[in-house]
Amino acid sequence: MELSAPLLLVIIGLSSLVAQWLAWLLRLPAILPLLVFGILLGPVGHVLQPDALFGALLFPLVSLSVAIILFEGALTLRFDEIRGLGKVVRNLVTVGMLATFLVVSLSCWQLLDFPPELAALVGAVTVVTGPTVIAPLMRVVRPNKAINQILRWEGIVIDPVGAIFTLLVFEFIVLQQKAESLTHLFWTFGITVAVGAVGGALFGWLMGVALKRVWLPGYLQNFAVLAVMLTAFGASNAIADESGLLTVTVMGIWLANMRDVDLSEIIAFKEELSALLISALFIILAARLDVGALVAMGWPLVGLLLAVQFIARPLCILLSTWGSKLPWRDKLLLSWISPRGIVAAAVSSLFALTLEKTGYEGADRLVTVVFAVIIGTVVLQSLTSSFLARALRVQQREPRGILIIGANSVARALAAALQKLDLPVLVTDSSWEYYRLARMEGIPAYYGNAWSDHAENFLDLSETAQVLALSPNRHQNALAVYHFSHIFGNNNVAAIRSGAALKGRRDSESPRFRRHEVLFSQEHTYARLSSLLAKGGVIKATSLNENFGWQEYLEKHQEALLLFVQDEQGKLKMCDGQPPALPCTVIALVQNEGSVKPGIDSEAITR
């Protein structure tokens, strides 16, 4: 029975949702369930046949989707952040990227008997690691801080840098087919690159000026950026074939580096749109995969995967870390982890469709090989990286850090107190002023919503064991609870009460969230803590021992609001009012005292 087109579109959308939900539930990279759903719907079940469903619209659909994905990735590339990166990361996205390109290209040429042009295209597409795969993998592997930072920043920066490199290689190959001579080839290639670079810079500058001078109302800005980006893509392709993707990539980079242009809302919108497009697009592309052709390649394909894993990546790390002080154990784990992601699949599928339109023989093999590399690297490295990190003794100790949602006065006072106890602390806030104050007070901070897609890539949670939602906004606390309780467990996520409930007002939050509003006691609302701090209260850590125990502490601080107890092993627990095991440290909000008596920690943190 042949299903109707609307029903097939519904199946694609529902499958995308279920695959993403399974990835969240099982804590897997989203690419794996998306791939499984696509293969089940396509080559296995024959339910979805994208070429028959979309017909002539398949190419423009994939083309526009890839343009949006590349534009969203380019918006994250800020030159000031690259300058602040270490030498190793800069080498990875330059010398290391070229080394990977050469090894993979030569392997495809020799092992799979690919034409040099197609082999070079495979090498170019697979230089980009999967930033959306790295983040969940790092949470499971928990490598030391140096490895964690290198892998995260490599994935973030190589996304747009590798995309530009891949586009240049692709355009050179396509134009080579049309060129009448070598001179004509370089002339046409130069025009294409010039159109992409100049067009991207021009459209990026115009859009940046429009945003900076508020020529558009707020509710139209996201739509305007999307419309202008697609216009730039279409106009550029009309002027010079295959220049559109380069144009939107340059446009995104230009916008990201313009001064006084707030892109936070636009990036959030593009992240949501990209997540939707990537999910649906990957299922569509996986449904087109020829499993028979994948199996038919046999041992030569296995040889390519071994070359990617055991030659290309180790050589990339060897060249990139030459002269660095990284221990050999760190280098070895870096040489193992380099999963490819959805960007490689989308770009390779678009390139294959373009080559098929030009009559290039064997273009379909490009997608087969790239999907094989994606599957091989993601599955192998997801299953073995944690074991390897433990064996090399580069896995972090059991995490004991605290993530605080909010950088307001209460959050900053508590964070400063916990820092004095040698606990790793990180505060997050979408208010720039609160973020700035936290940084000025020496508290590590993240600007933005901790549950966003941007935070998924940029926010390092490898040292985090507990999440405390201390925002005065109850809605934000609820979002944090829903997001992080799955990652860290219900017992390690808690939220403060924003204030006393109004009589007669029905509670709009779910019972699940109310169960998490357990920070401190009933009267310890955000409003009360903020008020006491404003009146001169301090959050103070006090050491308890046999000479100065629990009863002596209560007698001394009769009006103290007890917050936490840190046990002898350094673990932080909420204070329930019961006598803790000695020795320990009590964290409480007390009235500002002129002096501190023996037995009490003399370091008090005020607002």
C-alpha cells in the first residue's frame, strides 16, 4: 500500500521527534537514532523513498537546508575567541585539518579506486568533526580539562572553517568539469570565490547595520535574517554557480564579528530551526542510503575506516601537538576521539546530488563512503572512549562541581562562599549585567540559557555534580530542573522557591517541579534571602569539630538560615536541621557580625 505524501511528511516529522527523544532518554548522540530511523524507513522498510516523494524538489530542499545549517554554524565563529584559543586548537583546524584531508583522500584513491576528484571530496567532507556529537560524548567520557577543552573547541571552530575549505574543494572540482582550459578553470574558480566572499560580506554588513540601527521591529528580526540569508544564497548562485553556500557561510562569519550587534535571539532561533532541519534532513538522507552498495564495498571500505581512525587522526594530533607540553596520555586519547557528524552527511548528500545533475559517474558513492565513516567513528568511539580514558588515567575524578542557574546577588554570594570551600562553581545567566558582575567578582560564568543548544556545545559540565536553580524567575528554574534532572539525576537538581504562594492562586507548575523546589527550608525563599543580603547579611562557612560542635553553633547563630553542610569528603548536602557527622562545614546566611570567634571560618563573603 502506497502512502500519501502528507502522511509520509507526518511520518518524517514524528520519526524525527521520536529519534531525538530516544537520544535524550538514552543519552546517545542524536545522529545514531536518526540514522536507524532513516534506514528502517528507507532501505529496510521501503516506506520512505525520498526521490519519489520530493521529485525535482529534493535538490532545492537539501540545498536550502544545508545553507541554513552552514549559516547557523558560521554564526558561532568569532575571531576574538579564536585568538584566545591555545596553539593546539589553532593547529588542529589548520595543519591538522590538511593532514586529515590528505590521508583520507589518498586512502580513498588507493583503497576504493576512487577518481582523484571524488577522493579529494571525501577527504574534504570528513575533516569536520561533529560538534553535536562531541558534547554528549564528553559527558560520558569525562576526560581531564585539557582534553575536554581541546575537543570541544576543535568541534566548534572546525565547523565553519572546515565548511569553507570543503566548499572550495567542491567548487574547484565542479568547475573543473566545465572549464575549457586550465586558465579558464582558475578564472572561473576565482570569480566564484570572489562572488561568495564579497556577496557574503555585503549581505552580512547590510543585515548587521539593519539590526544595529533597529530598522526592523523585534518580532521580524529572526524572519528577516532568514529571508536575507536565503536571498543572498539565491542571488549568489544566480551570479556564479555553486557560490551560494560560500556566500551564506561568509555572511554568518561577518555577522558574528560585527560590533554592537546582538545575535543572541537570532542564534537561538537558528539553533531551533537547524535542529528541526537536521533531524528531518538526516532521516531523508539516511532513507536514500544504498545499504547494498555499502556492503559491496567490503574490505576496502574497512581499510578506509582503519586509515581514518589509526592514521589520519593520530597524524593530525602529532602535527598539531608538536612542541606542546601535553602528556603522551592526553595525546593518545585525542588521537582516538574524532567523530564525524550530521554536517558531513548533509554536505556530502548535497554534493552528490549536484554531481549527479552534472552527469558525474559514481557520485552516489560519495554518500555511501561518508555515511560509513560517520557510522564507524561515532559507534566505535562512543563504545570505547570511556574505557580508554580510564585505562590511560586521564579521566577526571568523580565530579563535585556546582552549576548555579542565575548570577543574581543570592547566586553570586553563594557561589563565592562555595569557592572558598574549594568547590568548582559555575553560574549562568541570560542577563548581561549579572554575568558581568559575576566575572568582575572572580566567579566563572556562562552568558545565556544553560539549557540551550549553544550551551550544549560551549558549556563544560564535565566537573558538575549538582545543579542549583537560584533564579528569581520560577519559569527559568523549572526549565533548568526539567533539563538537568535527566542528565544528573533527580537527587542532584534542586530549585529555590521564588516567593510565598499567593492565596487562592492555582499553581501553574507541574507536581514534578514542585518536588524539586526543595532548596533549604520553606521560609528560605529567594525574596527572603535577597532581602537579608541587602540588609547586610553574609553567607558564611563555619568549620565544626569536637571543640565547636552542632549545639555550640546553634547557640552562637540562633537566627542563622542554614543552607548546606559539607562533609569530610567534600560532598555538599542540603542542611536538614539535623546534627551532621563531625567534622564538617556548615554554610549559612547570618547577620553581619563585627568579629569572628575561634572555631568559625574567618572568610565571609558579602554582597
